[in-house]
Amino acid sequence: MVFNDSAVKTKSVYINLFIVGIVLVSFNLRPAITSVGPLVGMIQEDMGLEHWSAGILTSLPLICFAFMSPLVPKIASRFHNELTLQIGLITILIGVILRTIATVLFLFAGTFLIGVGIAICNVLLPVVIKDKFPTKFGLMTSVYSTSMGLVASLASGFSVPLAVGLDLGWQRALLVWGIPAVIAIILWVYLIKKSPAKTGDMKRSATNGSRIWRSGLAWHVALFMGFQSFLFYVTVAWLPEILHDFGVNTSTAGWLLSFTQFMGLPASFLVPVIAGKLRNQAWLAGILGACSILGFTGIMFTSSFTMMIFSIILLGIGLGGSFPLALAYIGLRSRDARQAAELSGMAQSVGYVLAAVGPIAIGSLYDVAHTWSVPLITLIAVSVLVGLFGASAGRNQYV
């Protein structure tokens, strides 16, 4: 009896540590990217970069996400999911360190490795959750997506104070965001030792993985992921400029972008929990799509600052809830971790292709039209597609 009690306690400790491990991985999925934007001016001045090459620092990780995501299940087929996740964390840490060496080669090589490492973790984290917490997938998705969004926002806000206020400079300010990776790597060394390998399942996945690309439902999940990613990264890139063009000063416009992301945090937590309790999530996706439509429409026709704030709140809810719903679909529309790995790789590959294209396409539309009305109409149309594909992906079926 004492032995049984001890075994139960040991298992409970392991489960709790596994949850902490998932949260620590989520801490590393965005700050290495979001911490760069506020420091781009310093990096340009110090490294002598042109604007186009400085822009690659933010677009290169997205390109890595797009092309790396379908390969992750094949990499995992040689190991098991947890070990591959650890490889991703180590790759992120190496990239963070390399990026701080004051040469252009190491700056971009480090950024590339960060993109590769995050892509591995992006794909496998929903898979690990599906494997370890199949009955609580929605709740665990809420925990990690909210943690990811919170730390991403903090990284944006603290980069300049670290570089200037604490006189660390841009290199050491970026290096700070390697600390979560070190902590996560240490914990996952223990978790991997306690976790049984499951290479067999992943090898079958690698053999049959091409089937996922022929599934109509999988494509709806992927396009929902893609179009919501398009909207998010366009908003991050261009919302301050749009608001400034509509009469908001530059500083306020920057804070309003942060406010948009902050307003998305409650939705980021609640949406996967709600989705996990529903058999059909179509109406939930429709509501989130409608919030984005009304948000962009309100910004385009804004007549007062109050209306602008209300529109930004709606936009924050729409964007903040759509991403975790897309992650939840990976688990809800797959039967097991093997299938979730293939769906995750496909959805995130398609998603980040559109994410990388989005800011460039919308910027080009503005260059041609010389007004933000045409880009905003385009964003409203894409929001409609988000609602439609999200509703279709919400059907109670498996890929």
C-alpha cells in the first residue's frame, strides 16, 4: 500500500513537471523574434544594414517555419517526440548565442537557427500535448498559447529597457531571451529520461504522412491556420502605420498595437477550453471571424478615438482567439499523436507561407493604391475566409 501511494505521488510529480515543461517550451516560441523589432534601429546602426536586409531578421524565421514544418515529423520518426522537442530547444539556444556575435554572418545564421528550432517546437508541442493529455487537449492548449502570447508581449516591451535602461546593448539584451531556453533544456533532460520512447508510431506516421495532404478537412484546418496567421502578422507589421495615417501619433500607435495583443490574451485562454467542450466548433470560428471583420471595418471607417479603441478590442479578440483555435483543431481533428504530428506539420507549413507573404502583399497594395482603404478591404475579405474555413474545420470529423 505504501508502495502504491509512493508510485501515485511520483506519477503526480512527473505530470506536474511535464506541464511546467510545456509552459517553458512555450516561453521560447516567440521572444527570440518579438524582441528584435524594437531593437532593429540599433542593430542597423551597429551592423551597417540596409532596411531590406534588416527586414530579413523578422521574415527569415517565418520562412523557416514554412519550409521546416513538414519535415519535423520525419525528424521525429528517427527519435521520439520529447527528444526532438529538446533538439528544437537546443537549436534555439545556439541561434540566440550566435546572433549576438557582432558579424553579419553570425547575425543571420543565428536567426536562421532560431527559426529552425522554433519550427520544431511549434509542430511538436501540440503533438506532445495530444499524446500526454488527450482528454485535456483544449485546456493545455489554452495554457501554452496564453503563456506564449504573454512572454512574446513582454519581450517586445522589455527589449529597449534592457538595451538602453540597463545599458546592456542590443546584443546582451537579445541574449537575455536565451535564459528561458536554458531552463527548459535542463527540465526536459529529466522529463526525457522518465518518458518512454515511441519511435514506432512516428515511423508509421512518416510512411503514411502524404495522405494528410489529400484530406479536404486537413486543408480546411491548414487554410484556417494560414489566413489567421496572415491577419496576425499583417497587423503586427502595419497596424501602427495604418493608425498613424489616420491621425494617431507614432508613440500611441505603437502602444495600441500592444493593447491589441493584450486584449487577445483572455480569448487565447478561453477559446481552446470552450472548443474542447464542444463537438462542433463552427459557430466559435464564425464569431472570431466576425470580430476580425468588424475590427478592420471599424478602423477603416473610424470617426472617433472611442470607435477606434472599440474596433481594436474586437480585432484583439478575433486574432487572439483564432490562433489557439487553429492549434486546438490539430488535436481535435486527429485521432492520435501520430496523426496530429502530420496535421501540425501541414497546417503550420501552409500557415507560415501565408504569414510570410502577408505583410509584403499588404505593403505592396498600399504602394499601388496610396491609401489604406484597399489593404483594409483586403483584410476584411481575408477575415471572411478565416470565418468560413474555421467553421468548416470545426466539423465533428477526423482527417
